[in-house]
Amino acid sequence: MIGLFDRLARPLLRALDPEDAHALSLQALRYAPLMRSVSDDRRLSVRAFGLNFPNPIGIAAGYDKGADVPDALLRLGFGFVEVGTITPRPQAGNPRPRLFRLDADGGVINRLGFNSPGADVVLARLTARGTNGGIVGINVGANRDTIDRGSDYVRLIEMFAPVASYFTVNVSSPNTPGLRDLQQARALDDLLARVIAARERASLKARAVPVLLKIAPDLRLSELDDVVAVARRRRVDGMIVGHTTTSRPADLRDPKAKQAGGLSGKPLFRLATRMLAETFVRAENAFPLVGVGGIDTGAAGVAKVRAGASLIQLYSGLVFRGLGLIAEIKADLLRTLDRSRGQGLSDLVGSDAAAITGELWPG
């Protein structure tokens, strides 16, 4: 059923404006009669942040911004779903057009700008899930006109603690003016201190929800030193590496590559994977990492794990490869374990990280 759904939907979606295609795909998932996928091989299971993931493949924030279809996405075979970015108050984001497919490069540029239905709407949807189960993380951000942006993160942590499997603190989107300034050491330290304190207060009424930090791949290594040091000092539960990039590789061919916004997809893979490896060696196993950026083949998924990712996330790769990419990555991970005689994914995590950090910087 999933394969048929994918084969029928993809040609139509590719013919539409990217944002219209995105909206239609959400509508299709809302009403498609999808059965739960078969159980995963136990070797694909991952224990991270105190959570048990049936497999390491998640869908990244940005697809299901309003928590419209988390259960449908889990039925497609994802091991976890991250919804959002959610802002406290509804906001429309930037004017259209703001989403561009780079067909010649396998990439996507977006300048959506945290378009969000707002916290109240999303909370009602997630509460209505009841006891459906599955790991559903919540990516939180600030409204663009908020003066004290830290207060927005605190508010969302307190609101969503009863329904979140984990939180992702998004300070890395390039499409909200000034947001990436929160990655600077002093500002980040203050923000994480407030977020962790809010999480601890919320845990008095519910369990302690893991907090992850999502960073940009555009940090200088000296800035990454500071970010990882702050994350370790504030005892975050994990990091996601990395968001979209504002850089443009010289070999991009699609004319739309000149559009402003964050670049994702295949052109991001080398930079994001290098930053993942650099983060892994700095974290020194203090917390697990989630690798995202440019995963469009099974081999790319394996490479992320070897670079230091305990979990990985997809989005742009699905635009070009379809839902079959999920099964392809799982199969490649299992074949890699067979060849190495590994008992589980933890045997692969970070095995290439040190070597990657010694390579020439991605151009």
C-alpha cells in the first residue's frame, strides 16, 4: 500500500509548485488508509536520550510543521517524527514564493520563516493523539517579533512537556532575522539555562523530557567549540547537526540556486556530515547526535552514522527519492552490520568521525 501510494503521488506532486505539493502531501497522508509498517529488525533499534527508537530514521522538522499527520508518518516506517518548528503565537512566515526545488542538483531552498499555526492549535492536535504511542519530538522556536526570545522557548517547554517525547531547541534557522545569534556562546548559555530550568519545573508534574539543541552547519570551528562546550555544561540530552546552509557550493547548476534562504538536500551532504563528525569528536560521547542534511541514498544514511549520528533525519531526500528511501536506508544499515559482524548500530556510530575531520574542508 505504501509503495502504491508513493508511485501514484510523486509524479503529481513534482508537477506542482513546491509549497502546494507540500500541502497536498499532508492532505493525502491525513486521509490515506495506511497500515502500520512491518516490525523492524531488532538490530536497527536505538536507545538514545532515555528513549527507545524502533529504528534510527526520523522525519525532520519542517515537513509536519503543525502536527497534522505524525501518526501517518510513523505508519510509513519512520522510527520517530519531529513536528514544528512551533512558535507560541501563529505567524504566517515570509511571503510566497518561499520554497524552491533545485531539480538539477537534488536540493531545496526555503525561506519559509517559521510559518506556524501557533502553540494552542498544535497542543490540541497532539493531546488528541491520546495513547497512540510512537516517538514524536517537538521543535520549538521564537516568534520573529518577540523581544525576549528566550521567553518563547520557555513558554513552549512548559506547554508541551506533557505531550512531547523530546524537545528540539531551534536556534539555527537562517530565515528568522537574528535567530542564529542565539548560537553565540553567551546568548546560548543563557537560553539553555532557561530552557533546562523550564524543563525541570515541568518535570515536577510529568516526566523529564529530553532537550536537544539544533545547530547550523555554517558555524566556524571556533564557534562550534563554544557551542559544544555550552551544551555539555548545561547538560543537554543531545544535538542535531545540522540545519540548512546559507552557503552555495560552486557546482550548483539550477538557476534557482540564486534564491535567498537555507539550502538543504544533496548539496548540503558533505558540509553537514563534516560538521557532524567535528561535533562528535568534541562531544566525546557526552550525548548522542542526530545527523541530518543531504541523506538521499542508503549509503548516505550509513555515512551519517559512521560520522557520529546515533539517529538520522530525512526530508529533502524524500522529495527526490520518495518513500522507498526509508526502506533503502534500513536495508543498507543492515547489510553494513552483516559485513562488519556488528550486533547493533552502536557498533558503527562515529567509526569514521576522526578520519573525516582530517579531510580537506568541503568546497
